[in-house]
Amino acid sequence: MTQPIALTVRYQALWLLPCSLRTLKKVLASIFACVRSFEEGRHLQGIELHLLSDRDIALANSTYLGCTGPTNILSFPGGSESPGTLLLSLDTYARECLLYAQPQSYHLVHLLAHGSAHLTGLDHGERHATLEAAALANLKRHPLADLPVDFGE
């Protein structure tokens, strides 16, 4: 098995993140553990997160999905020997925080939980929403001191 959590920074706008890369890995590890506890997630060998610009994610969106323009997160399920891959646009993430008036920490964990649920092969629907909510609830029950998440309560 490969290392369960890996980060690749392809865009140096890290000031857009509400936390350090070390904390981001902890968040991803928490989400990964939760996703693996679901039947759909048992095959998941790990998560590779790539931090990209809008330009780079728009290219991936066009190349792999035939869609035009940037998006917030793309998910590519891995195989039995390879981790799933998440591509996160830091530009779109930052814009959406303002657009949706969501705290940065909440929107970040929400996007990562959402993308990780897709890594299991689930499309949008009740089971996907359940898995995503469980990953968020896990972070709520076991908060990280270096990333306080405002869950809007």
C-alpha cells in the first residue's frame, strides 16, 4: 500500500488556505479514515491531494470530463493498488468562500469531504450525502486544535 495521504502543491497561493499543509494532511487523514469505515470506501488505498490554480483545474476539467472552465474540486477514484486523486482549485475555493459567505475552514473541509465521497465511486445522492456528512461529523467530534472549524451553529 502506498502512503495513505499525499499532498502536491502546484500553485503557490498557499495564503488562500486557512491552515498549514501539515494541518491539511491531518484533515485529509481524518476524512480518509471516516470514508474507509464505509463499505464503499474499503477499497480506497489513500488520497492524493493536488492544490491547483483555476487555469490548471480548468485544463483537467476539459481533458478528463469534457467540461469548460474551472471547478472547485475534481475526484478520480484510484485502483486496488493506487490512491484516489483530488484536484482542488485554491482560486475557486477562495472565491466560493466569499460567494457563499462560508468560513474558510468549513468550506475547505466540506470540499474535501465531498470530493472524498466521490473517490468511493458514489455520485451525488443519498449515500454520497451520508458519507460526506459522516466525514464532517467526525471532524466536528474530533476537532483539530490548529484548524477550528465553524460549523455554523
